[in-house]
Amino acid sequence: MFSIPVIDVEATSQKLKNLREKRNIKVSEIQKSLNMTYPQAIYNWENPDLKDLPNIDHLVFLAKLYSVSIDELIVIRKEESTTLAVNEPIPSYEISQEILYFISSKASHDTKLALEKYYGFSISFLQ
């Protein structure tokens, strides 16, 4: 039986917060770097109760900012589950070739599958 890896949204949110705090980076610094008007989205990413992760472009930015791989940002669920635990469907959006290439070349197979499932895109054509 094959199981598709699924992102543990709550644990990933906590990991994002821990990585930022460990590096002494302020939310306002990320806000400015991403040219965001308000910091609330960043706080939402770091709140496990909200089950809200950054979009894929922002995940790549955070991986570069924190000097970690995408695999180190994303926590994969341990149990055999293919159900996405989110409050509402994630809207699809355009993903640049640069972002797809970064994920394709830098993420493990399980992380790629989990990202594809959560964000609703495919990078398999790049391999």
C-alpha cells in the first residue's frame, strides 16, 4: 500500500516560529523583506492552531533566509494519512519556474510529494 506524504501543518508552524526565534529574526524584518503591508500573515504561519502555512514562494524565501533546506522547514506526518488537515481549501496560484526548480533540486522525495499535495501543483515534469 502506498501512502502520499502529508505536511503536519501544526508541527510545521511551530518549526517556522522556532527557526525564526533561534536566528533572532524579527517578524517585522520578514515583513519588510517580503514587502508585506501587515505582519499578521507571518504570525498566522507560526500559529499551529490556525493551520495556515506560507505560500510556496514564501517557503523558499524562508528556507534561504534561515539557511536551511525545504526539508528542514516542512514536517511530514508520521502516520499513514493522505487527508489534509486544514480549515479550508488552499487556492491555486501561479508558481514560477525558479521556485519549482529550487524545490525539485533541493527537497527530498517525500517533501516534494507533501508540498504537491498541500499546494496542489506538480513538479514531476522537472525530473
